[in-house]
Amino acid sequence: MPWDKLLQPCQRMADGQALDDWYTALLEHLAEPSAFELAVLGGRLAPTPGLAFLAGYQGALRALWQSAPWTLGALCVTENRSVRPADMQTRLSQLQLSGRKDFVTAGDAAQWLLVAAREEGDGLAPQVAVTVVANGAAGVQVEQLPALGFMPDVSHARLQLDQAACERLPGDGWDDYVKPFRSIEDLHVLAAICAWLYGIGHESAWPVDLQLRLLGLLSGCAEVSRASAKAPTTHVLLGGLFAQFAALGPELDHALAAGDEHWAALWQRDKALMSIARSARQARLQKALAQLAGQVFAS
């Protein structure tokens, strides 16, 4: 991670562009970053928390699938408010997809879509596969949904698939992609938001102690980004990072309220993004703590 790029003064990117145009411009600034660099430096350059989230989300996708194209992408899992494999109705058969995904982040702007689907081969137990389709290809229809109350600048969409041709990614779709992505996304979004806040604090001359603690959080995120997203220790360390961020909440609110009204208003509007999937994250933390408690340390 090139920390000097985060710490030195920089010109924040302009707001008001289409998502794919903003993301293309971001990549021109960063010149083929790593997944973690994309999250952190993208968050630093983002004009809004929502676009910082988008940078973190795209970084997470590249941490999950290292062969991902550089263009804007999205992961499509949710059906009827559920991500459970038992509730999944989208089907993969002979490299064709049929079904519907109800909530796809930036789906209307994404050029490629990772789609989780049930695969039921002859004589084989059903399993989840993750596939990739091109937005706009035959059988792929994306419908933009109304903006959310927070992050209105990051769109969401519904995806309809009708015998759409796809490429199947190797491995088990659930264990290798969908399940670990939950923690990978949490980590990269946290890093992107901390970088956005650090940039505001640096420009607004926040107390040095608060700026340093944001940097400490980012260095912790960098360390956890090198660990396996499947390991119980990773879930525990990630829980520690989120606990540190939550403890900064009152100071962040105070510092923002004392500065430029523009940044304070953006944060009040969008900070709910940090509560996304909190209950699932807490469940993973509790399970990981129980697993580690049951292990015997051998010297």
C-alpha cells in the first residue's frame, strides 16, 4: 500500500458524474492499483461517502476475483431479501442462466455481473455456482430501482435473466465466493470510508489525534486484507476494527459538525451505510469466537 499517496495533499475528484464515468476517471488516477489500494485511494479521492463505498466495493470484487476486468462490476446474490442457498431460485444449466436478482449494487452501471445460481447436475447434489455475464447481453435485463435514503448517488438495480449465456467461475460458488465476500466487502468498505474521513479531517484540520487514529484503523485494515477471509481469526480481527470505528463515532460527528456544513450533511445522510449487514457480521464474529474458544493452543 503506497501510504504516501494517502498522506499527501490531493485534489478530490468531482461529483455529479455517471458512476461508470467516475470509476473510469478514478482508475486513470490510480493506474492499476491492488484491490486494497483501490479501496483506500478511491475513498480518499471520492467526493461523497457513497462513492467511497463504491471504490471499496469494487476493491472487494477484485480481492474476491483477481481476474476481474478493470471495468465496473457487481455481485448478484440477493433474491426476495435472502442470500441463503436454499432460497435461491436462479438456475444454471448448460452455461445458461435463468432467474432474478432483486438488489444489485450499481447494477445498471456495471459492465459485468457475477451471478450466484443453483446448479443441479444429473446425479449430483445441488450446489451454488458463481458465473459472470455481460450487462446488455442477450437474456440479461437490468432495471434501475428507486434511490435509497442514504447513498443516493450509488444506484441499485434488479436483474432478470432468461437463458443468458455465461462463464462459470472455478470452485464452489458458496464457499469460495459468496460466503467470503461478506467479510471482504466489509473490510474494503471500512477502509474506503476511513480514507474518506481521513481526507476530510486532513483538509479541515481536525485534531491530530483523531487523524492518527483513523490512520491506525487503516493500517489495521491493511494487515487484515492479507489474511484469509475464511479464517475465524480474520472475523475476530475485523470485529475489532469495526469496534474501533464505532468508538470514534462521537468524535467524528463532533469534528464534522464543527467544520464545513457540506461534509457534515453528507456524513449524516450516508453514515447508515456502515450499519449494512451489521447483524450478519456480528453473527460471524460470535461463531468465530466460539470456534477459537474450542481450540487448544499447542506450543
